[in-house]
Amino acid sequence: MIVTLCSEGLGVPYLNAFLDSMGTNFSHGANFATIASTIQSNTTFFQYGYSPISLDIQYAQFSNFLKRAQIIRQKGGVFKDMFPEEYKFSSALYTFDIGQNDLTAGYDLNMSTEQVKAYVPDVISEFITTIKNVYDLGGRAFWIHNTGPVGCLTYTMDTQAQVDKHGCVAPFNDVSQYFNRKLKEAIVQLREELHSAAITYVDIYSVKYTLITQSEKLGFGVPFLVCCGHGGKYNFNSAMRCGSTEIVNGTEIVIAKSCEDPSSLVNWDGVHFTEAANRWIYNEIVDGAYSDPPVPLKMACHRKDDSQFYL
């Protein structure tokens, strides 16, 4: 959703999904993300519903896309203008928002908080390797989000009892903050290695935590209440998630359906935020207030001298 709002803010067409490739126009870019994807390629995660299209697979898809786009353009014909010219791959902004599922997957495997923390450095290493690989293929501008407060998402509240003063699951948020510290340290080092890159680190955690903890003040009501769900304390039941159906008198009906006004809530389905909440988040980050360096989105593709640009 944030990527969609970025397109609106930059005045460019929405990005089409790479996997929706039949006759799709990719001239302005592509979205390689998939639902429930992870940085790590771990087949055990897939058994718990996480996407098999992990970050390494997404990178492979991007690499093939870059090569095949130029082959198609060289052949000409009706598809030529549906793919970006080669120079655009170096002038493009590469956005990354991933890592949350790597953390929650550990808890799904009944790991302790310390066990999840123990594999975070490996996750960060894989993340940084992918960024380096994109750089090696010509990418120069990167807009990288840290991970949000996982413990403030409704679906985590069935798994832990230890909560903070705002009602969020403390161990989950502790792991999120640890991940973010390690990610920022790695990005500082990455800037030293990739001299031609403009790398922006966006503190999504702080923005989302502010939204959660001040949701009622901001007009969103109870932050954990789910719009699309069924049952449970906050209209969330992991066995009856958004869109779930039941057979009633021989007819299949939707049991877990949308609330009347999604814009009045932060949480859409226990895992994702509503469009209104995402718009609030976007408006907070677009001007660079939560970025390091503090540059607005429209300037994220431009690099200045290190002494003036990076904090």
C-alpha cells in the first residue's frame, strides 16, 4: 500500500506486480513483492503459510527482468514500449520493506525471543547481500524501511501475555527493535562500501508505534480492533480470518467480512493496516522527517557529498 501511495505522490503510474506478467506494462517499473514473504529462504517457514517467494527469489526475478527487458526492447514490436529502457534501471528508486515475517516465523516455530534474536544477524546479512546485488546490476538509489512494531499487531496477541503499557506484546517489539538496530548498523557500513549509492533508511517503527499509541487521539479508535474479521476480543480469530466462509443451510456465506467504515480503524485484518492508516503513515514519512538522511521521497534518488548528506 505504501508503494502505491509513493506512486501517487511522485505522480507516476502504479507499479504492476511482476507475477502479473501477461500483457502488463512495466515501462515505469515493477513490484516484486509477494504476500507473507521473508528475507530468509527457509522451507520450514513455508509450512506455516509464509511465501515461498523469498527475497532471493525476488532478486532472481528482478535480474531476469532486467536482462529480458532489453532483449524485448531490441526485438521491437508491440511489446517494446512496455518495458523500461536500460538507463532507467540506474536512475530508478529501489524500495525495500521486508523482515517482519522473518521475526514472527521464529515464534511460529515456538522459538524463544533470544533464539529469534540469535538468527537476526543472518537475516540482516542476506538482506544486505541482496542490496549489494542490485547495486552490482546498476541500482543506485535505495529507500529502505525498517520493520514495524510487530507486537502491536492483533494477530500476535494470542501468542504472548507480556504486554507494555499500551497493550502491545513486549517481546515481539523487543525483537523488532533489535532487528532495526542491526539493520541501521549494516546500512551505515554499506554506505562506506557503495560509494555511488544514495541509501535512505526510513524509521517505519517509530511512525507506526506513534499511530498505535495515539490512535484514539488521531481519530482511529481502538488500535487493535480489526475491521475485517470474526470473533475474538478484537474481532480477530486466527482460525476465521478476513474473507473466511461457512456453509449455512447449504449455502456458503462470508463470515469474516469488512466493517462498515474501514477508515475509522488502524487495523484491517489483524496483520495489515487499513488504507486510511497507511495514508497517515505515508504522510508522516514522505517529507523525510523519519529518514536518515532526512531527505523527502522526491529527493531519495539524489546523492550529495557524505559530509552534507549523511548523518
